[in-house]
Amino acid sequence: MRLWLLTGSYMAAPAHSEPTAPPLGTTPPAGCPRRLWPGGFRPLWSNDPSRGRWRSFLRRVGLGVFLGLLASGRPADAPIPIERDYTVRTWRKEHGLPDNRVLSLLVARDGFLWVGTRAGAARFDGHKFEIWGHPTHAAFTNDTCRALAEGPDGRLWVATDEGVVVLGERPEWPLFTRGSSDPAAVSPSGPVAFRNVLATLQGRVLAGCENGLWVGGDTNGWPSRALADGLARVTITRLLQTADEAVWAGTDRQLYRLAPGANVWEPQFAEGAASETHYIHSLAAGGDNTVFVIRGNWPQRTGWLYRRTATAWQQVSDLELFNAGEALCLAAGAGGGVWFSETPFRLGWWRDGEHRSYSLDGVLNADDRVLCLAEDGDQNLWLGTESGGLYCLQRRRVATLTARDGLPHANTWALLEAADGAFWVGTDGGLARFQNGTVRTFVEDTGLANPRVRALAEDAQGRVWIGTGAGLNVWNGTRLDAVRFEGPWFRTKIRCLLRARDDAMWVGTAQGLHRLRNGESRSWFPEDGLPHEDVRVILEARDGGIWLGTHGGGLAHLHGDGFERFDERQGLSSPRVWALTEDEDGWLWIGTDRGLNCLREGRISPVTTAQGLPDNLVNSLILDPDGWFWIGHDSGIYRVRRADVAAVVTGRQTALDAVVYDESDGLVRLETNGQISQPAVLRRRDGRVAFATVAGVALFDPRRLPDLTNGPPARIERLVAGNVPLFTAHPGAPTNGLEHAALLAVPNADRHVAISFTAPNFRSGEKTRFRYRLLGLNAEWVEAGLTRVATYAHLAPGDYTFEVVAANAQGYWSATPARIAFRIEPRLFERAGVQLTTALALAGAAGWIIRWRQREARRFQQLEHAASLARERERMSRDLHDGLGSCLTEISLLSCQGETAGWPATAGSTFQALARRSGEALEALRELIWANNPKADNLGALLARAGDQVDRMLTTARIRARFDLPADPPMIAVGPVFRRQVLLALREAVNNAVRHAQARQVTLRATPGPRQLVIEVTDDGVGFQPGAATHAARAAPGLGLHSMRQRIESLGGGFELHSAPGAGTRVIFRLPLPHA
């Protein structure tokens, strides 16, 4: 039925009732209100004088005619609620968005979403926003980002209210602003406010404003007006480049095309008198160089959608579009389709002639509207709004049966697919049967015992058994009957139903276990051995055994009339068992509130979150033919490979990965049912897996899973050493990070390296998991979980390559890792040359120390030996002095007595000779004792002894003696051999002066130096010819000169003889001395 409304000034009908648009170039009637009101009406007649005939017609015909029109026509198609096909997520300032007014959107080639706001541009990865703007980025003199564009090199161009800013590897810098090289780029009142920007494939940048088009490029300076002359003094509304490299420019009057290589802008629409109907609201590029455009009236914010094919322009839809106060927006979609705003609260989708309208009522605020659109590679639709922030519409990838599809209540509990193909759903509000496109519901008024349906089963006759919160029903195909047997249990809560292979119907209730067969019943209660009266799940095993899960009594196995119980004492993780299933190997899998358990060969092994399950709670459990367990719990649905769980159970692996599904995959609500109902999960004949949830039935098709099989691409954001950032990702940066970076050591800091990474993932981005490794340190992957930074401390010098991969919520990993290579430069002491030099120096020092220690050891041994010899010499000296010295003294005294005793002359001379020789022997003994005395082993003792010896000899010979000896000689150790040889040689020299020189004076001079001792013996005697004396000494080796020379040279010294007839004689001993 078409509804017509008669008002005081015009007549209106629903927007879809008259699908016509005004001809191109026509002018809207003066005073005409908006053609599409928020309520969905559009004017058909207005106050335009040209339409006076219609007003006359209305007056003549009257109200009755219009009432007759109420019965004609067809209703307009109602828009689809957006939440039926899409999940909606929202980000606002409290989530990190710079501002709730989103002016522009761009999906970059590296997967990030860029958002332009009044508070700067933000890069979004699904987890956090990273913001570029003033004052952290000096290029932004104004933070209002009207438009975003990505260049061929990946750099980002931002149109602001005070110029264009480029973000890239080089420092950000503004273009077309105050101070630009072209003064015309600045309006007289201040910087240019740009509304759109385009980076072309040819390397040019086009920026549009109310004063026309500005063009620039890296090769010809900034800016250039070469291509802008044709679009001067017009308002540039939109810019676009298609795959054929043609550039499109929308203005407030016309749409222009610049062909590749051309310099002339070609208008696309015929010029008409009403140029305001040529206002270009938005542009988008479809496949095969198709261009979509919304063209219409700017003052009234209306427009129509057109498409340009290879031959001509076509009006895609006759629906008049309207956006109160703002331009209409477009976004290219998958498969050549296009998204567009229809009204402030409606979105349109068009592809290949198919047009769908989606209502945003209940999603946007009443005073909000869509300002911009963008679709990413995963077909997520992004909406930028005026005041509500950023929205993401994600297509529901999980089908759901809800109240809109005929369920009597959204909270579903039990599922059944009957033999006739009917799909039964038990809910809190009754029972629903879906078959052949129709839905039939059963409630209390139709005979249902209770609207809370908790259990369903089908018997061999095709009858459907229905367990409710207060009794049992059976549907026989035509009517609903109540099952009444003796006992109170049939009026209690029915938890589960099982048709056994022997056609018995097992019934688990809140008050015991019951079996119905051939019209008879049998019951088991705790007094009969049932572990707990509340039976939650029943399973018939392959061998015909009946297994029960209870609420508090654990697992029970019915043997005949008795039960075998399994609980915590046998290893069960919890006594509350809510789900059971058996696999082909006969392993029994048990779902509890504390994990999944496996019973095999009489032994129970639990698997929990510690091994990788997303949650310990198991509400429902089923195994599909592909070997996947499907598990529902209170926080979602997941699947896990049976082989992985078995490997954990048998100890062949320690952890497993699960594929998790949540709202981002299309679940209306996360919570599933099953704790008090069976079956809460079902595998249908077409392969789909159905879950009973609190918001309807969720249906998964294993052949077309909602998984995003392409793992999110990992991206490296920054590398920091100490507090110094060495690498920061920027628009246009290689997706694999930096190839090589010299990591310079920070003075007085350890080598602490922190690498931040992320992955653009807009479906459950907060659940993105990472693993990384540092080649050069360890080739093993490190499971980082949700952590997005890796830190290393005290890295050794060398080359390293960091790799990171990311996984989405379904467990799919990045195809290739993101990499960044860097080098730890060695410190000075870590360089190879320095280390080699240091090693050689240390080796030399070690050798020197070893040799020094060896010398010291030998010296110590020598000192010990010398000390021992000194002690022995001292002992011998005492023995000689006390023994032989006493005897010689006694002999000398006796000789003197004999000489004076009056003996004959011959005897007297004998006694005299004996006394003389004994005196000489005694003197020789004294010298020997002195020579062996260790206390005399020094230069001072030697010189003192020499002086005493020379003085006695010269006094006896009555020759005057003169001494030139040091008063304080250095303390230099000299050995006994040295002392004895020097004294004997000195005695010989003095003896020669006494016997042969006829001298009156003999001088003894000793001059000790640092390394040498010089002893001179000089007389003033008759002298002699040194040559003759030397020859005589060689001919007669017994002469004294030869003896003196030998003694001195044996000590390593030198002997000199200086003499001349009548000039006296000088004998010089040059003796080496040890170190002081």
C-alpha cells in the first residue's frame, strides 16, 4: 500500500514510491524543501508556480480522491538494520582517538588505517592510535586534517586548514602554506585551507581548495600551476586517480577528467543553467576504471549516484540521497561495489545492479551523521562521524537464528535436527520448529508443559521428546502430548534426553536418572548408587555402556544395576560434568567447569588453560569429522584439533593452539548454554555446527569458516638503544623494517635494546599474538603472547637480525616475518686490533712475570744458598779461630820463650825462625777467617781491611803511607772470593813497592763508582821499564806482576801498569761491582 500525505503546501509520498530523478541540468523549484526528509518522505508537489495546476486539481477533486489513492501502489522496501549483517565497534576519545569528529579516512597499503580529525592525523592498527600533529610534529601548523592521500612511495599527504603536510622518511614539511615559493598559494587573508589532496602515480601532488587546484611535484618545485590553470577560481570538492592514470577533479559546478599525458581538463556533464545541480559530493574508483560519483545540489545537500563505464555515464539509482548539512560520501567496496550515504542514518550498497539499504538507527546518536567512508582489505567498513567517533562495521561471518527469524525467545538451550529435516530449537519462551522456510512455535497455550525447554530427542518412530522445566512432552507429528508416569520426577526439571540403540529413552533430571522402555519406567536415585541426583548429560558409548555427567558427583558409568564413579580421586578436574563425547578410538572426552578431561584405558587426564585452552569452562562439546573439537563456554566458542589435545594428554606435547570466535566474527553474544540442557551443540546433516547461545543459535560451516586465514602482517615500529631511538617507522617505510642500522654504544650505558612492533588487525586486534627471535643471539622463537615489545640487555658486539610474526585470534600467522637488522659496534677495547694488541701485551707481561718469578725464585734460592754458605763460613771461621788459631798462638808464644831461654845459638835461630813462621801462619789464618766471615761481604769492609793491611806493611817497612779512601763507601755486597783476590793482588802491589821501588811514600787510592771500583797503588820509587818487566813476567810466570794480572782478570776486571825509570810506579785495578 502506498501512503500519501496531504499537507498545506505540498504532497509527499514515501521515498521509493516514485523512483525518478530530475533531468540533468534542471533547477530545483524555488523554496522547495529537502527532497528526502529524515522520516523518509520526499515532496512531489511544492509551491513552485509552475505547478499551480496541481493545486487547482487538488482543490477541485478534494480529499475523497486522495483517500481513494490509499489503496493503490506497493510499499517501499524497508532498510535492513545494520546489526543484522554487521557487528559494530566504536572508538572515541576515551579509546585514544584524537577527536570524536572524524573528517577523513584512508586505508594504507601497509594495512594501517589513517584517521583525520580536528586534533591531528592518527594511525590505527586495531589496538592503539599513534597521533601526528602539533606540537609533537612541527610541520603541523594546524591540526584539522581534512583529507588524506598515500603516494606511490608510501608517503602520506595531509590536507589541513593551513596547508598540506607530507609524512615520510624525510622530516615532515608543509606545502602550499605561508612562506611557499609561490605567493599565489597563499590567500590574502592567510594560509590556504585545503579540502582534498591527491598524490598521483606520476609523482605529482594535487591539492584542492576554494580558490582552485594547486599542483606540485618533486621535480619541478613547489608549487607549480602548470596543470591547475583550467581549474582556477573554482571550489575543488574531490580528487581521484583511476588505474588508467587519469585524474578526476570534482568541483562545485562540474566533474573534470585529465587524460594521461594531456593538459586539458574535460568536463563530464553538459553545462546547464542550474549549475548547482552539478555539485560533486564524492568520487570513488571501482573495477575496470569505473568511476562512481554522487552529483547533486549543494545548498540542499541532495544528490544522485552515477557510474561511468567505458562508454557513458549511467544513473545507478534513482534514489535521491540526502545528508543534512554535510556532503554525501562514497567508498569503493569489494568486487567493484560501492558504499554511499543515503541519509544521515542510512547507508547504501550497490554492486552489479544489486542495491541494499542499511539503517543506522540505534547505532548513531540522534544528532550524528556520517562524514566519510572507507573499506579495508578484510571488507571492514569504516565510518567517520560528526560527533560519535570512529565506527567499524564487520560483516557477520557466523550465521545466527534469532527472534527476527521466528524464535519465541532469544535465549536458546536445546537443539535437534529430526529425521524429516526439521530443525528444533528449545528456548526460554517455548519451542520452535524450522522446516521448509516456515517456523512453528510451541508454547504453553499449545500444550507445552513449560516454556523453558531444556532437552530434545527423537525416538525410532520419529516422535520428538521435549524436556522442559516442569515435565515431559512428545510431539507425534500432529499434536503435542504430555507424558505422565507415576512418580514426581516427570514434573521436575528435565536436564537431558537420550534415545539408546535399544529404543529406550533415558531421562536425566534434577531428581535422578530414569529409563522409559515399552511403557515401563525404571529410576535410579542416590540411594541406588547414583553419585548425584542432578544428572546433566547422558551418553551411550560404542560398547553400549551408559555414561552420566552429574552436577557434583562427577562421572558415572552404569554397569547393570550399579555405578562406577570417577571424580577428583581418579584425576577428574571437577565433579561438575556438563558435556560428554566419544571419539573413534573409544576415548571418552569429559567437559567440566574446570577443564576438558580424557578417559582412556581407565585413566583420566585433564587439559586446562595451562595447556592452552582459552577457558576452563566447557558448556558444550562436539567432535566434527575433520578432527576438530568445537567447544562452547561463557566467553565464546572455540575449536581445537583433537590430535593436539591427544598429544597433550599423552605427553607428546605440552601446549596447544585454539581458534577462538567472538563478536568480531559475528557472534551476537559470547555466552553459550549447555550446563543444564542437552544437546546444546549439534552437528547438522549439512555439516554446520550449531550452538545454543543466550542470543539465538550460532551456526558455523566448517567448509566456509569465518577464519581470517591470512595472518596479520607484523610491522616493526621502533628500535631504541638505551634512551636513543635509532629507528622509527614512518609512512612509506619498508614493511620489513630497516635493512642495516649501526647501533652505536651509548657512553656509560649498557647495551639495552628495545624493539617495538605491532600488526594491523581490525578483528580482535587486542588479541593479536606475537612471537619473535634475534638471529645472532638465538634462533629459537620466543612466544611473546600479547606483548608488543622485545628487550635485550648487554648484547655482545656483532650483527643481529630481529624477526617478528603475528597471529590473529584464529591462530593464523604472518606469511613472512618483519625484520630489522642492526649492528652492535664494539667499544675501543672490544675491537679486534685492540684485543690482539692487548692479548700480545698480556702474553708479554705474563712471560715477563714468569721470567721475573723464575729469577726471583733463583735469587731466593741463591740467597738461601748464600745464607747457608755464610752460616757455614761463619762456623768454619769460629772453628779456625778457636782451634787452629789457638794452636798457632801457642806455638808462637813457646817459640818466643825458647828464644829467650838461653839455648845455643843454633837453637835460638831456630826458635826465632819458628816464631816468625808461626806469626806469618797466624796472620794468614786471620786473613782466611776474615775472608770467610759473611759479615765482611761488603765494599766498606773490604776497603777498611785493605787500608789496615797496607798500613801494617808500610809501617813495618818504614815507608810513609798515604790513603785516599771514601769515608762513606756505598753498601755494595761483594763475595769472599772477590775480597780475597783483591786483597792478595793489593798485597802483591804494595810488596813490590816495598821490595823493589826504594820508595819513600806509597799512596793507596780507592774510587768506587756506580758499576766499577778503581784501586790505585802509587809509589815514588825508582821506577822501571814496563815492557821489560812484562817480558820478564811472561818468561817467569812466578813473578808478582803476572799473579796480580791473573787475580784481577779472574774477577772480570782490568789491570794497568804505569812506570818509567826514575818516575815511580802506578798500579791500577779496575774491578766490576754488582748493583747496590
